[in-house]
Amino acid sequence: MTEPLAEPEGEDGASVLALPWARLRLQRWPRGGPTSLRAFGHGEAALLLRVPARSGPLLLCGDGFGALPLGSAGRTRSLIADRATTRLCMTANAALNPTLPTEPPCVVTTPLNVPTTTATGEPFGGVLLSWPRSHDLGFDQLRRVGAALPPGTPVEVASRAEDWSASVIRRICASLDSAIVHRAERRGRRIEGRLRTATPPTPLRVAGPDGLTLWSWAGVFAHGHLDAGTARLVPNLPTRPPARHILDLGCGNGALGLVAALRQPGATVTFCDDSALAIDAARRGWAANAERLAGRSAAFLHACDLSTVADQSIDLVVCNPPAHVAGAETRAAAAAMFADVERVLHPDGALWLVANGHLDYPERLRQHFARVVVVQADARFVVVRAQGPRQYGVRNRGARRPAPEEG
Ligand SMILES: C[S@@+](CC[C@H](N)C(=O)[O-])C[C@H]1O[C@@H](n2cnc3c(N)ncnc32)[C@H](O)[C@@H]1O
């Protein structure tokens, strides 16, 4: 069998995943990150090589840059993906591979909505689960799939070999029937078994800042606690000037947006995150503190950019930007956020941000904002206020304020 290959190819930084039936070109997102990084994982490659051995429709599970759904193009398949980025990359990378079959389309759902059958009611013949970086999230995913599909459904789980300790392997085996652990091959490792009936996981209730209640799912940033950087920003969140529309960008469990709302009676807060689980956690946080938040309203946006948010429509942005994408440290995600905020921030508005002190974010922010002040700095964190978007006066391109998600 042809070995899956990864090689950066061409100036667009695409990596090549050579499968026996296709030579996939895949790019990472956001652009501008390190080009030496592959746009697929060893676990995904190991799972894709198993596609021909699996009959019937496939239930794929995992986030990435589109390798799983594109590598299995031509098969009936559904994908469970937490990240809006995964959907975006699936489409963008499909365009880089115009010879792949486009039918049948891949149906994409979030971990909170695991399908029990295909869209046409056929049972899934097997599950291919690419193990996430958070082991807790991986076990939750197994439980979600085990709760939705009939017991005995074949399942294959794979990861980069070094990411699984002996105890994680034992726990995965204990969650499946008839588990077989395969030897690590080409840096990927695979466990094969059959689904066991499971109860779906439940979120965790966490004590938040200012006496707020937070909710959290495994896989959401700072699961089960308040991040030290977030805690540093909280006392700085302003009460004045009054903000009509607040954006919690990369909201995670929503801690920053909830505190900002408490300090701004009458505000509408948009909670935006790439992760569907984070958006669900923020939504639960809003509901849990509804009494104290009377008079404010909320919208929830599962997205990896602000393309649906109108120019200059936001008075206050609160943000603890992501430092990693798919496990690799990168400033590209934060850089894309700064450019988006420059566009959506009202000329009199402010962005309040916390970041690790070693990052060059104050300098980067100066490219987008006329007034950037480091309000607090120590060995670990900087708290920054940025005002005066340089795109001041940009024409509204007809975008609209984000509407609350349906359902
Ligand atoms: C450092 S965490 C901060 C979470 C939360 N605000 C807090 O303070 O606990 C960054 C968050 O950004 C989200 N994120 C990553 N890329 C994103 C993007 N392109 N658009 C929106 N959110 C993103 C991640 O899912 C994560 O929840």
C-alpha cells in the first residue's frame, strides 16, 4: 500500500497527502501561519487508509483541515466537527482538489448533534474517529457516538502515536467492545473495536468571576477553571463609556462577555467562537446568570471570522485570543482577529485584550489601531486597550448585525 506522504508543495504552503486512490492537497487555516506544518494529522492518515476496508456509510469524527471528508470523497459519509474552521477548510481545500468526486456531499454536524443515521435514514457501517488533543474531549466523543449509534457498530480510533500514553490506550480499550490495539505505523496509531452503549456526557458547572456561574465542556479552553490570563483581564473590563453592543471574541465558556455584560446594563453581547462546544457553554452561562443579566441580551455566533458582523457596529470587544491552531503555536489566528476587529469596531469603541507577555501583540495592534495602550504588564501577561480603528470611515458593505443562532 502506498505510504501517506506529507510534503510542503508550492508557494501556497499546501501539504500533500498521498493516498492509494487520491493525492490530496491541503492547506491550513488561517493563512500566514508556519508553512512547514502539515495540514493533516497522522491519525487522520491512518484512518483514511482504512476507508476501503469499511463497508457502508461512514461516520467521521474530528476537526482538522478537511483531510477526513476529502480523503473519503465518493463515499456516503457524515462528519462530526466542533470547529467552524473545519467546515471552511473542507470547502476551501475541496477547491484545491477539483478532480475529487463531489457527490455524495458530506453532511456536517457538531458534537452536540450526532446523527443516528445518514440523511436518507441508512445506518452507518462504521465510525472513524480522529482523536483530539484533549483526551477528555476524545472520551466524550466516544460517549456521544456510543449514545447515538447501535451497540456493536465498528469503530476505529486513531491518533499520532506519541499522543497516547499506555493509560489512555487502556481507557479507550475499556470504552469499546472487542478492542484491538494496532502497532504504531508511520507515526499513527489505531485502535479498532465495536461501540458500546453509552450515556452522553454532561457539561461541568464552574464558579466564575464576580460570583457568576460558568458552564464548560471538555475540549473548551480552560475546561473546569478560569484561565489565569482571563482572570487578569476581568478587573479591567470597563463600566464606562456605556457600550450598546459588546463582542466577546473567541468567547470560550463566555467568562469575559458575561462580566462585561454585568458591567454594562442594557448591552447586547455577541459571543463568538470557532468551537460549537464553546458556544453551547457560553449559552448555558448566559442562561445560568439570567437574573443578574436582566435588561441585557445575547447573540451566539459559531464562526471563525466576523464576516456576518456589520462594519463599525461594536462598541466594546473583549478578547483573550487563541495562541494555538491545531496544536501548533501561531499568531495567525490572532492577526486575523485584529483585522476583523478593526473593521467591526465603532470609531469610538475599544478593544480590551489579554495575551501572553512574550507575544508581539501590542505592535501588531498598532497596525490596526491608532491608540494602543498597555494597561498592565508582568512576566506572564499584558492587558492592552486598543482604540481608533485605522479603517475609520470604511463604507458599510451591507453586512448585518449577527442574529442569534437558530435552534
Ligand atoms: C485563549 S481562548 C479564550 C477563551 C475565553 N475567552 C476565555 O477567556 O476563557 C481562545 C478562544 O478562541 C477560540 N478561537 C480560535 N480561533 C478562533 C477564530 N478564528 N474565531 C473565533 N474564535 C476562535 C477558541 O476556540 C478559544 O475558545
